[in-house]
Amino acid sequence: MTSCSDTSKCFSDAAALYDTRAHIQRALAVELAERVRVRPGSIVADIGTGTGRLIEELQRKYPDARYVGVDSSEGMLARGQGARVRADHARLPFRPGAIDLIVSSSCYHWSPELRTAFAAAVTALRAGGRFEVVLFGHDTLKELFESLGAVSPVLMERLGRMPRLPTLEDVCSALALSGFQSFDFEREVRREAFATLKEVLRWSRETGTNGLGRGMFIGKDVLSRAEEYYQSTFKGQVSFDVIWVQAQT
């Protein structure tokens, strides 16, 4: 996980390719839209809206609500349509109690302080407002980290010092401390096929997720040996740790 400003730049850089490469994130947005119910006249905020796929899906099903997309990435905002505002998900640009429903797909796992980000959502929501999001958890891309760490003690030490995505315990603790009146969650691990580690790294770069952070050098010899480990141990399969959250103020 990179800093907020670095993450925004990564996603701006990736905006042009995002819709064609982010198939996993796209599938989660579509599924979240299928799970969510929107009342007529509701004001709905999509946090980390990106290119706007989640809002498009919800508008198709629930055209009588009002939608606004929030994102900190200029590049992403430039590719979407409708009401959109640039802001960080920990500092939402709404008056207290202005929003009926907050939705978010593949965003909140980037927060360095989940409790603060969730508390900002609580403040923006009206009493009885709903918070329905999906985010990636700690074990996402674990095969990438293990394969690189297994062949290089130096790289393993560096990877061990990197911030990682939140655990389920981190998410639950942040929800409990942020002011929601009630919440529920569901966790699943999805497996996706990536023929090589190079494909995983390319996907990470082209979707802005940059799982290894910016500026980490991996030599050809290390990558080659890590590739052998990945193929023999994981057979071209990568995990995505998916956490679904429903909460109410």
C-alpha cells in the first residue's frame, strides 16, 4: 500500500487502460450493484468512483436516485460522467447527514487509517443511512509476495516492512470504532488465473494497484527464480481476498 498522494497518481496514470484491464474490480462493482437496493429520491455517493462503472450500474437499475462520484484521482475523474468531485475518502466534501447511501468498490483498502475514513462516512450519512462497500483484504496477491520472498532473503525483508492491505480484523475494528450503529461483513477468497508473475506485475501497474509500491527494483535473476517458484507452487493462480461490508448509522 502506498501513500494517498502516490495512490492518486498511480490511478491517474492508469486511467486510460483501467476499464480494459481491471476485470476483477469491474466484476466486483457489478456484483455490488446487484446487492445494493436504492430507494427513490435517495442521494447516493460512490467513494473511489474511478471511471464510474458502479454508478452506471446503479443508475440503470435505480434511475430515480441522485448520484455523485468522489475520487482523489484527476485522471479517473476525467474519464467519468455525471456529478463528480475530487476529494479523499477520509475527507468527504459533504455536510453532515447529507447522504442517504454510500457505496464503494475497490477503494477503502487504500486508506492508511480505516477508522478515520469510515468515520468520515458516518458523518456524511444521515441517521439510518447505509454504507455498502467491497474492498480487498490482506491476502490479496499473497502468491506474488511469497514467490518473491522465497527466492530472495533481502527482498523478503523489504517486503516484510511494506504496509499491506487490511486484515478482516482491521476492517471490523475500524467499523466498530468509527460510529456505525450496526454492521455486518462477509469474506471470500477468489482465485484468478495469471499465467506468469510478469502478468501479475503488469496487471498491477496497468490498473494502478502497484502491489509492490513504487521504486522497488526486482532483478532479472530474482524474477526468473520467483517465476519458477510461482509456477511450481501456485500453478498460475493468484488470490484476491474480498471483504463485503454492510453498515448503518
